Amino acid sequence: MIQFVNLKAQYLTIKDEIDQAIQTAIDEVSFVGGKYAEIFEEEFASFIGAKHCIACANGTDSLEILLQAMGVGAGDEVLVPALTWISTAEAVSSLGAVPVFVDIDPDFYTIDLNKITEKITKRTKVIIPVHLYGQPVDMPKLMKIAQDHNILVLEDCAQAHGAEYEGQKIGSFGDCASFSFYPGKNLGAYGDAGGMVTNNDEIAQIARRIANHGQEGRHNHVSEGRNSRMDGIQAAILGVKLKYLNKWTESRINNGKLYSKLLESNENVNCPKILPNGKHVFHLFVIRTNQRDLILEFMKEKGVECSIHYPVALPFLTCYQSKGAIPADFPVANRIQNEILSLPMYAELTEEEIIYITSTLNSYEY
Ligand SMILES: *Cc1c(COP(=O)(O)O)cnc(C)c1O
């Protein structure tokens, strides 16, 4: 059986360092926030090339707190791509604001930059581009649209640690950026964790305050906030893993190249296209094909665990049905949701495994 993601395989390659980091955090009773969270904040900000990183409890909180720090509230509208994990929209609704969906690009599956302007109204406050599957959005172009309309930009980088556009790391283009360190992400903790990244001193200050009960200094609650902090043990683990991220990213990219090469002659399979000038970090390797559901079953029978990200685009989820979206409103997302299939992808995937997966896929009879 080839698993979709194998977190154990990665752990075994760095077991001693991880075990020691966990033990040290416990010995030092560094349980919530503290020294290891502070060290990680500094190292991660420098990795992205941004001024601030604020560690928090998970990627969903990170989105929500950053929106709040940018002043998003009841009645505001926030543009969100039609295809993404629900957190991107959930964070907007949880502040009483309204997620407004934008269809996706048919080649790169990220927010369609040509369909943003038509969705902008007087109430539009923020755009959230999602670097989906590890593919960067053309950020200079998106920033231009946002600036022309006086709208702020929050990058959702949960799937794209280390991705770049024109040699610059994503997460450093927008007004601020949200990261998730959920275990299965390209940089993952051993539990929930998240990070808020920004070059803007004011956003950084407010976000840090909100994530720690509105405090600016102990017992000085200048506003009400919430509890969203990173565990010390998770921070210590992330500190170890960050050192390996570039190496793991290279492996993911090489795995992606091998997949594409071995699937090249398969007329029934569309491999991911890479945005010109972009560095795609392959959080997921997502192909498109007809008979997707039959192939998913076929692969499972042959011992290959595949997955779908995501089988229902956000506008068509039950929880957003009250918005009344019809397929014609989001033609690309509507078509693609039935064709996408995520093949196993992680740094430790071997060449033999990729050969087995692709030859199995190539043996499927349409
Ligand atoms: C994983 C993910 C999130 C949320 O992160 P959590 O840490 O699971 O809360 C947000 N947006 C996208 C695109 C994601 O993939």
C-alpha cells in the first residue's frame, strides 16, 4: 500500500533531533509560547523574507486574526477563490463579513485574476489569494488590482511554504500572509500550529495582541482578544524541521517532475502546469482526468491511496447554498471539481513508488 502522505517516514529521518527537541522543551517547561516560539518566529520571518512572524494556534485562526487586524468586520466583503479549503471562507464569515467567491483559472486552479474586478464593490475590503497546491499566484499582478481599488491583500500560504514568484517568496507580497503548520502541510508540526507573517508593523502589533487576549504587556488588556498561541513543543519541532524544508521542497519538485515525465504520453491525464516565473512547491500533485471516481477506486484496489482536493468547490457546499450559486456562475470550478485527483506526494516518496503509481495509472482502460 502506498499511502497518500507518510508522516512516519519523515519522522524516522530526523527522529533523534525531534525526540531531543521535544525532551528539551519539556525539561524547560516551555509549554505555551515561550522561548522556542520566539526563536521560530524569528527564523520563519527570515525564511520568508518578511519583518514579522507571529506564531499562533493554527492556520484558520491565523486567517481570522489577520482579517480582524486589518479591520474586517460585519458587512464587509472579502474575495475568496471558489476552490480552496473551507478555512479561507470560514475565517471571513466568523467575523460577520461576507465571503464573495471568484472562479479559478483553468490552467493553474488559483483565483482567476481576470474575474476579480467584476466582483469588487464598495464593501470589498480584502482579497485572499490562495497559493493552492503549492502553486504561487502572480502576486505583482494581483497587488496592482488591489491597489487600484484600495483593497488589502491577505495571502493564504497554508499549502505553499517556500513557493516563489519571480524569485521572491510568497507571503512577502501581500499586506500580510497566513501559514498553517498542520502536520500534513509542507512544513508541519506534530499537532496544530499556525503563523502570521507581515511587513506591516501595525498589523503585526494588533495581530499579536488579539492572539494573546488583547494584552500589550502582562495584564494590560487594551482590547478583548482570544487565546491562539503556539505550543512550545510544536515550536521546538518546527524549529528542527525548518532546517530541512528546502531539501524536502527540492524532493517534492523532483517527484513532480518524475510524475509529469512518466505521465506525459497518457492522453487521458492532464498534469499540473507551472506558472511562468513561478516556483511550485507541490504540496499536492493534482492531475485532471475523466472517470475520476472510477480511477480513484481502481488505484485503491491496486494499493495506491489517492485523494481529492476538493470534491465540492466552496460555492456549491451545503453551508453556502443560501448564496444561491449555480454551476454557470463558476464554470471552471464546477468542471474541475469533478476531474481533479491528488496522487501521493511527499518528500520521501521513492522513485520506485512513483514508477509503480504512474504505470498503474497508465494501465487503466478508459
Ligand atoms: C490547511 C489550510 C488552512 C487551515 O489551516 P489549519 O491549520 O488546518 O487551520 C487554510 N487554508 C488552506 C488553503 C489550507 O490548506
